[in-house]
Amino acid sequence: MMVIGSRGVRVSYLSAPHVPSTVCEIIQRALNKDPGQRWQSAGAMRTALMHG
């Protein structure tokens, strides 16, 4: 648990090859340790998922 807290979470396309890389990137942004780098709203994330 401490490792996740200090380094954040990394989403890898290699661990889920059936998931499109754009979806992995969207999820990675949602899990970013820095709140300023995360999606600013659920609607913005939804839009990215729908059009990504």
C-alpha cells in the first residue's frame, strides 16, 4: 500500500492487451497522483471515453 501512495498507480496496456491504449491513457489520467492532472469532472472523463 505504501508503494502506491508514494509512486502512484501505473496502468499498463501490456497487462490488459484487450483494452485499447486510449482507454488505458484515460484511466491513467483519472488515477494520477496530482489532483491537478486528473479529470476535472466526470463529464470530461465521459466525453473522452465516448470520443477517445
